[in-house]
Amino acid sequence: MSKSEIARQCYRAYETKDRKLLESLLADDFVFSSPRDDYIDRATYMARCWANSGNIRNFTFEYVAEQGDEVVVRYLVELTDGTSFRNMETLRFSGDKLRSADVYFGRTVERDQPSCR
């Protein structure tokens, strides 16, 4: 399985509420960073971030790039309350395990928002 597919499986675990799947994809020394979390370990990530899975309806992948042991993903996530937001993540792998994730927060997406395109 490619690193990009492993990454997609991590997001799929949130969609399907499959904690065992996500845990099977994370390295034992996994670390997570975001504007709210500074290099938290795997146990803290699961305790703090997995709780959000209940609010997630689905991910739409807008951009996925893989180079070596790194995958960059931009996605739109739809929440169960109908709101959406966009994030980018840099994912680093060790073999077939996700070793670190750096999240860059986007913004809430309004459904009828004018576009610059």
C-alpha cells in the first residue's frame, strides 16, 4: 500500500469511527502538532483528537502529494452539523506506519460563499 493510501485510511477511520484501524496505522512513537497541540504523543492524540471523530461526516480530498516518506494532504471535512472546514496536513511515515502529522488549520467554509475562481 502506498503512503498516500495509508494516509487515506487514517482519514477513513475517522469517517467510519474505526479506532482500531487508526491505531493500527500509527507508529508507537507517533507525534501530532497543530496550532493547538505542540508535539503531543500518541496516547494524548488518541485521548484528545479521537473524540472529534463523532463530529465528522466525511473528508473530500482536494490535493494529495507523495514524495518519499512524506504525504501532503489538503482536504475539506464535513461535520455532522452540516458545517465544513478545510485543512492541510504534512504526514511523515516510517515504513508503513504514520510517524508524525503537522496540521495547518484552514477556515470554515460557507456553502454559498463567493469564489475568487
